[in-house]
Amino acid sequence: MRDQFPFAVARVTRRWRKLLDDRLKDLGVTQARWTTMVYLQQGGEGLTQRELASLMAIENPTLVRLLDSLEQQNLIERRPCPNDRRARRLHLTDNGRAFMDDLTERAAKLREEMLDGISDEDIGSAITVFHKIMENAEKQK
């Protein structure tokens, strides 16, 4: 059972992302772009590019390309940082907020469909297990 666990988690994760990607296709964003938007919203608007890259665990040059495309789509804007003239703070535009509302609604619908028939208690247990796995993984650094 233990040897199957990582593969089961990976399969569920891939399937979940694929289904969500399918439901977001008409919005004209790739998985990398919508993931960036989610991290920006969760991390709090006003993050610097460096802070967002760290939160996403990706390299800054990779993030810059994603942010350029999101800015071209008028979903985010970069504003000067008052404390550091070199830094830019990231903010959602009105279009970006509307996009996130739509994404959140679609993701919630998918989540309910995927978790159908699973009790809150079982979900809580799974989350506890995942937290413990992440805690163990952090010790491996």
C-alpha cells in the first residue's frame, strides 16, 4: 500500500489539473498562468516579483515571462514599489479580479464533483496526512 501512495497522489493531482485546465480553456490562459494568478491572490496583492517567485518555488526569469503574458492580457499590473525603485509590486486588475472570481467558481464546482461521496472527516484525515508528509519532506532539505 505504501509503495502505491506516491503514484496515487500524482495521478489524482494530474487528473485534477487536467479537468480544471479543460474548464478554463475558454478563458485563454495556460495552467502556468492561472496558477500564477492563484498564487498572487493567495499571497496577497502587492507582492514583489521576487516574493511571488519564492512563494511559487520557481526561478525569477520563468516568472517574468508569465507576468509579461498576464500583463498583456490585462489581468495584472506592475506598480512601482515606494520603498525600492528597482522593485515592482504586483496587483490584479479589475479584469484579473473578475477572472479570479470566475476561476474560483469553476474550481469550487470541480472540487465538489471530485470530492462527491467523501466525508469531511475523511478529507480532514487526508489533509492531516499530507501536512505530515510535507513536514517530513522539509526535514530532507
